[in-house]
Amino acid sequence: MGIKTVKFGGSSLADAEHFKKVADIIKSDPERRYVVPSAPGKRNKNDTKVTDMLYETYRLARSGMGVGAVEAAYQRICDRYNDIIRGLGLNFDISGELEYIKQAMLLRRVGHDFAASRGEYLNSLILAKYLGYDFIDAESVIFFRENGQVDMELTKCAMSDELAKHERAVIPGFYGQMPNGTVRTFSRGGSDITGSIVALFSGSDLYENWTDVSGVLMADPRIVDDPLGIDLLTYRELRELSYMGASVLHEDATFPVRNAGIPINVRNTNRPDDKGTMIVRSAPDYDRRHVITGIAGKKGFSVVTIESDMMNSEIGFGRKVLEVFEDHGMSFEHLPSGIDTMSVILSTAQIAGHEDQIKSQLERAVRTDSVTVEHGLALIAVVGRGMVKTKGTAARVFKAVSDAGVNIRMIDQGSCELNIILGVSEEDFENAVRAIYREFVG
């Protein structure tokens, strides 16, 4: 019998009825042996995710708002879990766990990450009980280094040994343990990474990631009406799309499984018969009807432009420029440049409030004629493994955007030709995405 690791997102575990759907999916295939749950998500558009409720409770506890305010906020969390337990008809008392978490926050014995991780922890306890599976605390099998990166060697040893003891188990997503014994979480959506790590060290043949959509879509459905789904894409294509805003799967979720060649199948909990999207290491062919695989993008970028005559002949010019941003702990997105100009594109959130300081430091670090900072930039990635094999793809992208009356402010394309990155004004973002989609899909 093969092994499948299955991860279920918060929308798939929002209430008791969703828990029942998840249990039916898991038990319909005996190869689904290891389960990674997220915390309960929204039950409707006006609802609140449990993780956000935990963040708020922790904030109240740290701000000294008083025991009453903390207990009122925390009671909403208790009610969510008790409603799930009642709805499942379980004889399962987690009141001791709930009380411990509340007191730990009230007495300030735990950090921000511990508080955030309890959503997955409690949900996993309940799901394990409902399924009749063993429970493995992620804190005992996933380990971080001091720099916040996963210690894969230590994790491999601990997780491989522990999983070998359990025929079937539930492992909470989103968190692990730091060297000092405290809880550390991944970034939001990090349960996808947990699932990938479990898939790797369990020797799984497939990693199924269950959510509320039937796979990865070619464009954001909030921008493009009823975009087509993607049947097959590569790890590299997924990473490009995820990084640029496609939110179905965390951008780092491919790293643990891709070297091992374990496919990822993105499926829909509410439509379990849909095949979803299969994500693989490589694909020899591409969809010749559309050429591109998908379009993704996001707003909130700024561009710092340095102008200096003959900068191309000055050795170390680029290094000196980037060191200024490095000194501020800022990472860049793209570096479009000309003979006498160099532009650094980075998130507005990083540079906001530091513009004058950055400009002054750049003027000291390199000989400049001018340094300007512009905000309000959006980036769009057109991604596809077929683009390198198809003449005129870039021309079609640029013409579609031009015909839509959108001015392109930045273009970046790597030599691999896996993607084309466009920069446009934020107010033109949605219009540009729709124009590109129409050009290639109709």
C-alpha cells in the first residue's frame, strides 16, 4: 500500500460539517495515512479565523487590557471548538487544554508564535479523536534553527522515527520548535510547508493539499470572472505564481518535496471528485491552446531610481547601491537598469518612512545625478513553461496591455523565459491582468 499525506486548509475545517466532509475524504482512500490540519477558518464572509482571534487575545493580554477583556475574547475561541466537538457528537473534553492556553497568555509565559499555533494544535487534537488516528505534536518533530530556517537534518531524524511508530496520524500544521524549546511558526499559510515536510519524511507517493477551490486557477477570480483551472504545472511555475500573489499554496511549500519528486495535488474539499491541479517536477509538454500557464500579481511596490552618468563603467556601483538597502534589512524584488540608470523595486511596506534616509545614503555611497522614489507600483507575472518555445509571446503580452490603455512602467524577463514581469500603476493593475487573460484565453 502506498502512502499519501493530506493537508486540509482552514476553510476545509471551519466547523463540524466540514470536519465530516474531511473525514469522509480521508477514509475513502486507505492510502491517506498522515493528515496535516490548519486552524478553523471563516464559516462565512463575516466570520473571523481562529488564528486571528488568537492573535487578538494575545494582543489584549500583552497590552494590559485586563483579565475581563482577555477572557471575553478567548471565550469566542472556546465556543468555536466546543461547537465543533458538539457537532461531531464527540465525548471529548479539551477544557484543560483551553484553560492552560488562556492562563499562559494572561501570565505572559508564552510568546506570540505559541499563541498563534494553538489553533492548529487544538484542531488536530479534535480531528485525531474524530478519525481515531494518533496525534503527533509538530513541536516534537519539526525543528527550526536560530535563524528561523527549518533544520531539515534534525527534523528528518525526529519525524522519520516518530512516523514509523504510527500507521495513521494527525500532525498540526504551521509550527515547530526553536533550539531554546519555544514554539516557532511559519509565515501565514505555513501549514502547506508542514504538509510538504511530512510528505517527504513519511515517504509519501503523493501530497494532497485540500482547500476550497478545485486547484490552481489561471488568474485571480476576484479580477477575472470564472478563470480556467490549471490541470498540470511544474514546481517552478507554482513558485512563480505563488510568490506573485496566487494564494492557493504557500510559495515555499514545494521545496521539501520537489527534490524527491513527490507530486502535489491541489484538491477541493467541497468537490472531492474534481481532479484539481497536479504539480510535478517537470512536464515535457504545455497547453498549446493558451501558451501561458497563469497570471498573478500584487500591488504595494515602490521603485527607487538612481541616475548617474557612466555608471556602467564604475566597478562595484551595483554592490554599493544594494549594500544601502541591505544595511536597512530591505530585500529587493527586481533590478531593471540602463546604461546610466539603475532601479531597485521593493515593497512599499519596507521603504515607507525611510525614503529620505535611503536617498541620502545612496548619494553618499555612489556618485549620483539624482535619486527618486516613486510609490504605487503593481507587479504582474505572466508565467508559463511554454513561452520559451513559442515565438511572439512577449509581443502579445505588451500589445494586450497597450490596447487596454495601460502604460508599462517596468519590464523584467529572465533568460530562462519562464516568466515575464510587468510593472504598472496600481490603478491599472486589474485592467492589465484582465487584458492579458483575454489575449491568451479569450
